[in-house]
Amino acid sequence: MFSLLLVEDDSSLGEVLTARLKQEGYEVTWARSASEAHSLFRAGSFDLSILDVGLPDEDGFQLAARLLRVRKTPFLFLTA
């Protein structure tokens, strides 16, 4: 199964995206902050990360740079 890390601090959008992606057959792990995402990323293995650009504790671009130092996993940026 294709595993996604979704990083989104907006609860409404996170719930909708998680539900829709799961409907399409993806395994989704949802992080609500950059720090939570970094911990989950270090502990697990994901095929793709979807990163919100505007997070409360770090922007998505900074998070992407940190994640790439851990593992070369592709990512997409998401912004409202």
C-alpha cells in the first residue's frame, strides 16, 4: 500500500484530505505540526509527504529541508 505523510494544521482540511485519500486506497498518517511530522517521519517509512506551507511551528519549506536530511522521500507542497 502507498503510504503518505500528510502535514496539515487546519483540522477541517486535514480531516477532508485524510478521508478522501483513504477512500482512494492510500495509507495516511496525519501530522498537525512540523515537530510532529519530523518525529513521525524519523520513526516510519513514507512513499510521499504532503506538506502544508503555513504551519504554526515551522514553514513547510523548512520542514522539507529537514526531512530530506533524514531520507530522500518525495514531497508536495500544499497551501490554501
